[in-house]
Amino acid sequence: MAYLDPAPFAAGGIAVMPFQPPTTTIWSSSRKVSALWALAALGPHDLAARLQTLASDHALRAAAA
């Protein structure tokens, strides 16, 4: 986590801890997954729009179930 300066969080009383996904089942390759490629390829506005569409689609499917 060298990319993150924990000092501002500590000043606010917030502990910074790395997220450690499970290493079994569907999570076995999760440490290799990143959304940075999408951010670099699409840009922040297009990526945000696509994520909002996915969230909306998910909400519609959940409501229909």
C-alpha cells in the first residue's frame, strides 16, 4: 500500500487496512483484477456512466426477482 498516505486518515481516527479477498472459489484470481485498465481506456466519465448502467440493470433485475 505504498500508494496511500495513511496520515490524513489517522488524523481523522480512521484505520487504513488492506482489503484481503478470500483465496478460494470465485475469489481465487481476484487479486489480479483491477478497474484501472477501464479507467485508462475509457476515461472517468465513460467509466462512471457504464458503472451506473450496470448498477441500474442490477437493481432492475433484483426488483424483478
